[in-house]
Amino acid sequence: MNYYLISPRVDGYSIKGFLDTMFDKHIVMMGWGTDKQLGAAFYNIKKGDFILVAQRVNWKFTYYFAGIVADDITFDVDGCQCKKLKHFVDLRNSDINYLENASFYEMQVIKALMSINPHNNSAVISNLNEIIQYQKHKEMIEQYLSLLNSNHNLILTGAPGTGKTYLAMEIAKAMGAEGERVGFVQFHPSYDYTDFVEGLRPLQDSNGNLGFERKDGAFKEFCKKAIYSSKYNSNSNFEDCWDRLIELIKAQGKTQMGKQEYELSHVSTLKMAYGTLTKDNIWETFTHGKGRTSGGFQTYMNDVVSFMKEQLGLTEYQGKKPNSTIPYVFIIDEINRGNVSKIFGELITLIEDSKRYNPNNNDKISAILPYSGDHFKVPSNVYILGTMNTADRSIALMDTALRRRFHFKEMMPSDEALKNAGVDKVNDGGTTVDVIKLFNTINSRIECLNDREHTIG
């Protein structure tokens, strides 16, 4: 790859008159024809070369854009030579001086086209490469986001070590999903419906007797959170009143509510003489009339709710507010290691994009779950992102019902990461090892002797 600084002028006029055209078309323009030395040099710029477009006035650079030459074609626009750029990066709002301490062959006057010599500009070249790597990563993420938005379900497939799980987290972050809005499970041969959707779990009561209770699985819990963007999101002002209650107790030290005085042991915990009450306890009392399954301390919880209504203006509960716009991303790592039909059950239909639940469109399909009898729906703001190691199992062996409901995007080994990390060559006891050549040779042998799905990342 060659690196060029271009400060094009057209018929003696400044580049500024042509910036709009270059930004709109993602091209770089040169006013001189091939009969001139600079025009001929521009014509000979090859596919894959790096272009930085900038101008220098009074030794200060103004940067416009950068990109990689997309092909070897030179074409005409408004009488100017032009080349198409890919990985186009707008630098107008950047505060980085990319050419700081750059060494050119001639620095007295910045010509319309100048070569940047990598041998004496290693720091500059490193800065320029970072621009393109960032843009390539951004474009790759945008491609995956487009697939997810069109189908809601995406599986990243590829050989071990290609960064599928890392990329899944990056995609979730790019969608604006972080914290509790990202769910993560890993399938394995023992993982089943009761872990994923709902099932019975052993329970020991206070007398030591064993029984069973129904518990929601990871995906069902996640979907419930996605429908209601937070646990305390409702048509009431509970969240605001709770914050005011906390501030009141902080100011007073202790606050009388009913027959008990309360102080704080934690931001979401009230302490009284006989024990503690959590924010969840008060919320459950407010919404369902019972704060704990055991029924303990219920009188005291009722007193707190009554105080919030009478003294802080807590309005009556009228149900939770559905929110279908906030994205939630559920990541299933090693999705092909589990029995997908057994794990998803009836949900394999509900995850289809056309059957997702939206509060503004209530005619979507729901399924009656076998243990709880709940009418369960998968909300439209839940995105399922799976990863699949092709060394364990190929796509061809995946359940057909799963394959037709997911987009599959392959991530095969690439030596690009080695180049970006600067370990394309290493010195071993005075011997220089070409790591990229070694990496590609190993994978070529694996592909020849076995198959491409067992290569290394």
C-alpha cells in the first residue's frame, strides 16, 4: 500500500469549491490531466492505496477526508480526473493532527499530490492506518445491524478464535443495548426448555419439606424486561415518590410510617425494629397487594405504601407501560451445542420477525406455556444474536426450522487482526518470523487435509 497526501486544485481554484462533490460521491478529484506530471502521478495511483485529502495554510493542516482507492479506474467528473474511494472517512470534525512531524521529500510547498514515505513516517502511517481500521470496523458493524434490523435474528458462524462472541457484544453496544438490556447464555448439551423458557425447580420450605416451584427461564425473564423497559415503569409515579421518600428519611434520620420508625440501611432498603423492607417489597405491595410470597411483614409494607399515597402523592397503579422502542439484545453463545428444538419449543415460531409482539399491533401470535399457562409473546424490541463454532457442528446439521428463521453471517479467519496488532512479523532469537505467512500456511494445510471449518482464528 502506498500513502498519498492530496491537496487538489482545479483550474487554479481552491479545493473548497469541489468538496461537496467529493463528499457526495466519495471520490477524490484532480484538475491536472495526464499530460502534466502531477496529473500523470494521480492517474497511476493504484487500487488499495491510501488517500488523505488535506490542505496546509501557514504550516497548519486542515483535514477533509481519507479513504482507500476502490479500483484502478480513473474517470472524469466536470473535466477532472477522479478516483472512487472505499472506507471513506470524514475528518472535518477531527481534532487530531494526523501529519504532525511528517517528513516529506519537499516541504517548502505542499504540492497537489505528495507521497508519504512509510520508512521515515512510521508514527504518521500508524495514525493513518487507525483511521481506516476504525472505518472498516464501523462499516462491518453497520452491516450486521442492517441484518438484525431486517430479521431480528442473526447467527455469527465461523472457526474457533475469529472473535464471534466479542463481535456480538460490540453489535449490542452499537445498538445502544448495555447493562440489563443485554442478556447472555451459553448453550450446552444439558441445557433445556426449563432453563430457557420456564420449568419446575426444587424448593425447600421453612420446615425442611421439599417441593417444586415454577420458575421463569432466562429468555422469558429477558422478554418480560424488554416489554416493560424497567421494573418500576408504570402509569403511576412510584419511582419519583420512592426517591422523595429516601430523601425524606435521609433528612430526618428516622421517619414514622404507621406504627414503626424507619431509617435507611441502603438506598433501596428500609430498616425498622423487626427487620428490613426492600424497594421490591414495596413495589410488589403497591402493584399486587403482597410484598413477599411468605406474607411476612405485610402490615408494615402496607403502612409504607399508605404513607407514600397520603404524604407523597403516590397515584394508583394502573398497569405497566409497554415500551417497544428500546432495543434489548439476547446473546446465545455456542448456539449449535444445544438441542435447539428442545430448548426453544413453541418459541421457534414466536421469534419470527412477522410474529413479534408490538403494543401498537396486538394481533400477533402468542403461545400458551405448558407450566404457567401464560400467554407468552416475544416483543419486537428483542434481538437474538447467536454465535456458532463451525468446528463443532456445521450449518447443514442445524435444525431446518432454526436455519430459516435466522440470518447466518460467516466470520472466517483473517490475517487482518495480526496486521492491526503489529505482530505480522516477530523476531525470534535473531530470526524474523513472518507470522502472517505462517498463519495462512497453517490454515491452508488444515483446509486441505480436513476442511475450512476447522481452521484457526
